[in-house]
Amino acid sequence: MNAPPRVLTVAGSDSGGGAGIQADLKTMLALGVHGMSVITAVTAQNSLGVQGAWELPVAAVRAQYRSVVDDIGVQAVKTGMLASAELVEAVADLIAGTDAPAVVDPVGVSKHGDSLLAASALDSVRTKLLPAATVLTPNLDEVAQLTGLRVESEDRMREAAAALLAYGPRWVVIKGGHLPGEAVDLLTDGSEEHWLRAPRHDNRHTHGTGCTLASAIASGLAKGLAVPEAVRAAKEYVTGAIAGGFALGGGIGPVDHGWRFRTAGSDEGKA
């Protein structure tokens, strides 16, 4: 049998399984690609928050990346938690030298508000990582962190996108999930715009949403989809995952990465 498309995630480990490397690999499996990983940091994390984080040495991150890319190869790369300026710059160099689209999730804080990126790394993200991105996927907190712009309505999403595109990514997805009303995202490359809308589900269990969306976009790109089609398909997948999010532990539970498997199973049972 032919191997499925290959996607490499470069991110931190979430011991609770809701976000990070664990969410990325679950998403990739659900979307029919072969997921591979470069672990940049290890976190002690659960539904209540992040209790500790330890970044890996740059040499270890670089060795993992070269081990996978030089032997197996990749059709897309996704980045998540990079923690420090040194790791940001090393990963930016690696993906810039890889002939594959890169989806950059500029992880700054966790769902619970815990910092996952050193303040000293922000300039490296802007000047090194963003220019290497095919698609950038910030939420509104990350928009503010990178640009200083506070987006409190749809009207300012276009302004935020322009500010981020000035740093060099080819496309940016401004995720409007923190705005009231329906869940609206703006995808643009500065010349064309795609407004992606979905119903907002009344479900507090949304841990891992950002990781999941970026991994789903990378999976679509690895399959050969154009950016707008990959983002649209990813939005649909994440909307279903949020609808299926479930309680786990005493805090915020994860989205359901396997919701399509369960939906298919229930449909078969009805038949």
C-alpha cells in the first residue's frame, strides 16, 4: 500500500492529551495523514492548567527534525509551542529550508492563561518565524501579543490581518472565536478574503482548539488542497470537534478529535 501524506508537528507535549503534540497527532490520524513529531517542550498539564514546562535543548529539536525530514520526508509542517527565542529561531531556519508548506500556530498562552512563550522570543517570532509561514493561525490574544492591536469586533479583523501579513507570512487566519456571536474567522493573503462562519456551540470544553485547527490545515495542505480549501475543511472539522468536546478532570475538557469516527459508527448502527 502507498503511504499516506506525511505531516510533521513541531510543538510541545501536553500530558493531559488535549492540546500540543497529542492533539496534533490525533487530528492527523482523523484526517487520514501520517503524523510525525518533533517535541520542543514537555509540560505538566491537565484540565486545570499548566503546572510546569521544560523546553528541550535546541540540539535535540534540530536532531529530531533532521531525523524525520531527511529520511521520511514531509508534505507539510505545523509548528506550535516553541517556548524560547533560541527554539523559535532554530525552527524557523529548519522550516525555511524545507520544501513543504508550513502552518504556524504562534502559541503564546494556554487555554487557561498560562504563558507558553518567553517575552524575549516575540521579536524572533515576528522577524524569523512569521516570514517562513505559509499560513499563520493566531487567535485574538496572539494578535494582540504580536501586533498590539486589540480586536473586539469583526471590523478590526482585517486591520489585524494586514498588520500580521506585513511580517511576511503568505496567508493569515484571524481566529474570531473569542468574539461574541457566531464563530467567524478571516482568511486572507492581502488580496483575496475568505470569511468563514460557523454556529457557536455552547460548550466550555474547548481545550486544544488552536492546535487542532492548525494541524487540520496542515493535513489538508499535505493532501494537495489549496490554502482556502484546506482552511475551509479544517474549520468544518474543528467545529464538529468543539461540538463534541467533553468533560475531563475538574476544569476545561478537550475537543473531540475522533468525532467523525463516532458519527460514522452511529450512522452505521442506524442502517
